[in-house]
Amino acid sequence: MAVIEAHDLHRTYKTTTGTIRRRSLDVEAVRGVTFEVEKGELFGLLGPNGAGKTTTIKMLITLLIPTSGTAHVLGYDVVKDAREVRKRIGYVFGGDRGVYERLSGLDNLRYFAELYGVPGKRIRPRIEELLELVGLKGRENERVEGYSRGMKQRLHVARGLLHDPPVVFLDEPTIGLDPVGARELRATIASLTEAGKTVLLTTHYMFEADALCDRIAVIAEGQIVAHGTPADLKAGVEEGA
């Protein structure tokens, strides 16, 4: 059984147009997305801004309800079993928000560990493990406001892993990072499957998906237009050239 299953997912938003005579319009952000992610796989959802990547991932992590279609994580329905899904996933998004800048990295992780219900005796050793994993060992007592953007993103990854979820969703985690910070974060992401995680990564960088992912689904205008291993996709481009 696949760890993540999306079948014919649709998501329609209602919006308005016009200033004097306002009209309601339906906008299809996701139009029939179907894919599966196997256990221990690093799967990439690749596409430009506005392609439907974030909408898709938000449905999978139970933040949005699909207009139609179904999705399961570890066998749990993302709508009917939302609470069970949330217990078993970690979610990391791009950008600076999501941590408290006036606290140290260590205090941030302590706070979120308690919030996620990590047992008290497990908090310190778990934080130590994660500081090593994300490369922040030795910097944990510094205030987050003094961290580089890359360090903040690695702290985001550590936060998302505190409760040791088997499945991790990464929504454009390297966006806005300088080349060095992005390279360091990609090394952290690559280590997640080595730690036994199943990972779904969204990105609009082809080279990033190529470097990190076991398989890739290319999404455009809310639809999957190609999928396969990085080698398969590159071969297809060359044949079509």
C-alpha cells in the first residue's frame, strides 16, 4: 500500500470579478490530480508558481477539503480521518514565519515539543537528535532573530520532525534562500529518507527536484502533465526536442 495516495483530486475556489457589477466565478486550482508515494520515497511535485502545488499539499495535510476526489495518508482518509492524519505527519513551509524570533532555537524546539505532545523524558534527547540532523548543533542557544534564513528554515525542519512523524510534507522549503543556505537545506532534506521518512516535496526548481527526488510529478494549471524518475523525464524532454 502506498503511504500517500491522491486520486482525482479537485479543488475549486470561488472568487469575484468586477467593481460595479460584481460576478462570482469558480476557479479550478487543482483539476484531477492523481499520484502515489511509496514508503521511504522522496517524491517531488514540480511546477511553476500558481500551478496548484500548495493547494494539493494543503489538501493532503488536511488544511483544505477537496471539492472532489479522495486522498489517503498511511491508509487514513484526509477528510474522514483528519485527526489521525495530523498525528502522523510533519509539515514544513518556505518563508520566515512559524518560529519565535526572540527565543533561542532550543527554546523554540522545547515549546513546540510540548505543543506536539512529545513525552517529557523524550524532549531533550529528541531535540539533540534533530539539532545534529539539521546542522544547528552549537547554535541552539542563540536567538533565532540572529539566524540566517537558511538556519531558520533548518529550524523549521527540526520543528516539523519533533514528534517523529513517518511522513513529512515540504512546501517549497528553499524559496528565498541564498545559494549556500539552499544547498545546506537540500542536504538536510536528502537525509530525511535516510532517517526512514517518506517525503513529499513541492518545488519550482527543476534542478532541485532532479537532485533530490526519487520520482517527480510535473504539475501545470492544476493537472499532472508528466511523471517518472528524473532520468525518465529528462529522456522524454530530449526525445521531444
